[in-house]
Amino acid sequence: MGMSESELIKRFDEAIANNYICPFYQMQINHSTKRLVGAEALMRWIDPVYGVQYPNDFIPVFEKNGLINKADIHIFECVCKFLKKCILKGLNLIPISVNLSRYDLLIDNLVEILENIRIKYNVPVKYLRVEITESAAVNGMDSIKKAINQFHNYGYIVEMDDFGSGYSSLNILKDLDFDIIKLDLRFFSECNNGREGIIISSVVNMSKWLNTPIIAEGVEKNNQADYLRSIGCNYIQGYLYSKPTEESEFEKLIINITHESAISNKIDSLYEFDTIKLWEPNSDGTYIFNNLMPASAIFSYNNHNIEILKVNKKYITELGMHLNEYDIMHLDHNKKFIDNYFEVFENTLQKAIDSKQEEKCIAWYQYYSKCCKEDKICIESRIQMIGTNGNEYLFLETINNITRQIHEYEELNLSEKRFRYASEQINIYAWEYDVSTKEMRPCFRCMRDLGLPPLLKNYPEPVIENGIFPADYADMYRDWHKQIENGVKELEAVIPLTPNRVPFLVRYTTEFDENGRPLKAYGSAELIIQNNK
């Protein structure tokens, strides 16, 4: 039953004192890894007499009557108490965000008040984040800037909440040093097509160029989350994964869901530079491009035309044609492709435009230089779109000249028929191992030849128990999986498999998430053919 404004005001102090006003916690998940990266503390009022009071009913009353400051500070303290309790229990913590209203930021000593509460409970600052709404920034730029600087001085992460709801979003991002952007999908009817999709995609790309992680909140459907992931926004918050839950239920989620250490906006280590400053001769971005990156070029693409804008020395060396920068910049790049490889390259560019991710391709080119005359070379390219202006797109390309490897490969495989025959006869088994769940998914050949089910739990125990991995190698194989959990990149050994002790070369390669934690490991067992003399 809803309370009137006078009843809300009358019961406010009692509600604070008895924790009727309290935080409910909503998870923030990396949709790509399904791991927990954080949570937001949302103010709720659960009254023993009047029942649940909805935020839209009581928060405007708090703001109108000067009570919001006390309520927000109370929620901050509740979060600190909860984190302290988790620390004492030895739980693996995640950062929790606390909302601040525009009225809070008018208090001169607000940051000191919150910092003293944090110190009182001895909670590490890395587990607390503060959210400031865009509307608050619009209405009080000077006070916001001061507060953000103070929070940063104490080590807090500061988030911009409800990005896109105001009218000065770009100016705010330019003038205020926010660490994380939160995009509320409730401002959009859908996020998988039309104008809304274009806007959201642009915001996500802009956040990448600013090296600022973005969290999409209000995500309720799996297709929304999948779309966000496809444009580079992995972090989501909403009913798809969890509604806001009270403290005891949230504590269970913390225990049962695998965590990631921090929210990160790293796309790939190759691209950790300021795209805007890339064009400034003395900028860090230019230094990184020229000296620290592999063989790289920046080119524009518009209406089937490619124009090289910038190359580094490693790019010139990798081509191996004794060309100089001037020669490369003035080539007709559309005509250097052999046969249909321009179409292959263009298709890769379109994939990079659509996916907003790095794409790869191999293409053959014909170059001419005064030294080497005319020659054909094969280039493996890794391509990522880094900017767009109307119908013109800007790409970063890193290259690897694989001409020699291709020729060596052709020499070893004299004919396509022989290669196909060899491929059909090769005896390799493969499987995928999920590090966090200890689940293994075998290939078809494993299931067919070894009688394995499609999913094995508590791996590697099932294959040790059934004798595929013999008892005298069991401890070694168990130790391999501990090494994988600890971050080993590769493992390899000859192991006699099955009760017949047939020798196989067993290999593991580990895949890591964007924070460097082991995510999956890919195993294979290749039969070692022994000659019987």
C-alpha cells in the first residue's frame, strides 16, 4: 500500500533507523563470459506496515523535502557494512556502485563524509564506485567536476549514469573525467535495428575511442544482449540475468557465480592508443604506431576505393619489395590485387564494419619496384575499423607476409588430392575444456571411437576412471588442469592412452578473457605412428 507524502516524511527517520530503507543489489555481467563483474546498489523501502514503497513514489518526495542526502549516505553506509561482512567471511568481492543525486553534489564535504564511512568499515576503495546521473552533470558542471576530482584523489571509480538522457552528453564527456559510462536501454524501444541501433552502436564505438568502458543497463532480452555484444558492449545489467535482490540472496550469487577481476575496455592490446591523437606528430599514439606496433597501416575506404594514409617502417619492411613510404602512399591499391582477391579484401572490410571487431583475410598482390621488378606476394591481414565519417571508413591494418610459408606449404603438398587423402587419414582427437565449470565437450570422433557422451562433468576424472588416461598418468594429467587454472598457456606430452596404451601426443592451448584469466582450454591427442620393423 502506497503512503502519502506526509506519511513518507513522517516515517522517514524510523525507516532509516530500522533499515526499512535499504539497498537491493543488481548484478552486472560480462555477457561474453557469463562472469560477474560488479553490481549496483538500488534504494528500496520495505515497510513492515505499508509494504513495498516504489522508488518513483518516495525518491521525488525525498528530493523535494531535503531528505535525499541522508538517504543516499545511508545506502552508502549499508553497502560498506555489507562489503565488510563479506570480507570477514572471506568472500571474493566485486565492486558495487552507489547512486548519488544532484542534490548530494551540492554538499561541500560530501566526498569526505563518504570517505570517512568507508574508512570506518575499512573497505578497500576498489570495491566502491559512485554513479552520477547525466542530468546532475548538466545542472551543476562545476560542482560535478570538483566532486569527480575529489573522488579520483581518493581512488574511487566514477560512473556516468543514464548516458543519453540529457541534451549535452558530448560536452559532458569532453569536460568531465568519467571512468565508466552507463547506457540505459529504457531510453530506446529496441536495440537491434533502426535509429536506436545506430545510436547505441555509435555510443559504444565512441566509448572505445575514449578508452571508457560502457555498461548497458535495463537489458531484459537475450537478443538485446547478443546485439550489444556484437557491437563491442559486453557488460550488461538487467532482468536478463537478475532482478535487484536483497542482501542475503545477493550474497549467495556472489558465492556461486564466477567473477572477473575488473571492468575493462581493452579490445586488443594492439589498439591501446588514442585514435584522435594518432594524427598528432608528437603524440603518444603516433609514437606507439611508429615504434611499438607490428607492421601496420591506416587506410580509408569509400565507394570501393582504398587510400593508404599512414604506414610504419615495419610495414614497409614486411612487404619486402624495397619500396619506400612515398611509393606505397601513391600506389593504385585497387589494382595491386591479383584475380578476385580485391573482392575477398572488400568482403573482409564489410565484415569489420558490421562486426566492429577485428577480421582477418589472406590475399595475393602484385607489386612493382625498381629493385625487385615485378613480384607476387601473399599477405595475411588483420583489419579493424577505427573510425567512420558518412560513407567513408577508417581502418587499421596489421600485416604478415606469408609468401614463403605458402610456397613451402605448396611444395610439401604436391597436389590437392594428396592433401585431402592425408587429411582424411590423420587420426586426431579434440575437445574443449571450460576452466570455471570443469566441463569437457568432446569432438565427434571422441564420441564415436571412445564412447564418450557429449558433455563430461568434473573433468578429467571421467576419462581417468574409464581408463582412457591410464592410472600411472592420472596425477600428471590432473596437475595439467591445475596449471591451466593458474594460467599456463600451453602443455604438451606423449601419453599412452586407452587400455592398450597407444601413444598419443597430447596438447593443450589455453584461451584467456580480456582480463587475462583462463577461460577455456582446447585439447588434442594426435596418434603417434610407430614403424614395426
